[in-house]
Amino acid sequence: MRTLLLATLVVTLASASACGDGSGPPPGPPGAAVVGHPVDGDTVVVRIGSAEEPVRLIGIDTPESVARDRPMECYGPEAKARLAELLPEGTRVLLERDVEARDQYDRLLAYVVRAEDGVLVNLVLVEEGYAESFPYAPNLAHQGDFDRAEHAARAAGRGLWPTCGGTDVPIGEPRR
């Protein structure tokens, strides 16, 4: 009888935890998240269950727009605005990991894929000239695609390339 009661309790608890408490998004595939807001052109805050996590889009680099110790860079505000257009608040995304889970600032490292249409956001930012290809070894799963996209964006004069020439062009003094 005691064993039967214990087994019933375990099944009941497992069922209750699988249903969730209704406070977060419904469970999804591994890596599922919901966009909160962009931080800059290559970092976005997402909700995973009830937790908020900053996510650094790996394999790319955009001009600075919010770093306290560095000046704003040419095309930084535009890159942040484009990321906000691609990933408005509430957008469901899949976070695809590579070798390393987090960077030195404790941000999740991921390739961000929109769940509704499978668009790899990291790649779009490079294709449109809002970001450059920037390898973060050993996280190199999509680096060839990013390199080709940057070459094409430069050749076509898209985005920051004709205006700034690159991502590290300061346009102001460091913010304190």
C-alpha cells in the first residue's frame, strides 16, 4: 500500500510539473525562447520559461551603440533598430548553440532563428550590411555563410559598408 501511495504521488507531481504554472510561454522545442528586447545590434534579451537571458548573436559583430566605456560607432543605432525590426518583442525564436554556451560577460551564445519562418537572424544582419562576419572560435558552425554574406554585402555596397567602411568607426566620445 505504501509503495502504491508513493508511486501515485510521484506520477501526480510529474504531471503537475509538466503542465507548468501557466505563467510562461507554453513549452516548446529545446532552445525555444521569446524575444524581450534588443540591447544593441548583436545582443537581445529573451525569455526562456520565466527567466530572462541576454543572448549574444555569435559569428557576427555590429557597431557599438550602448557600451559605456566606448564611443558610439557609425551605424550602431541602425544595427540596433534593424535587430528590433527582425525580432520584435514577443517573437518566438529558437536558440541554436555552438561549442561554447556563454561568453565572458555570461551572455548565452547562440545563432538566433525565428521560429515562424526559420530565418537565421545573424545571417540576415550580415547580408543586409548591418553586421560583419566575426569568428568567435571555437563557435564556427555558420562562419562560412557569414563570410560569404559579408563579401556580397561589401561588393553590393549595402548597409554600413559605403557609409562607414567597417564596424569600428567611432562617431562620438565614450559615454561614462
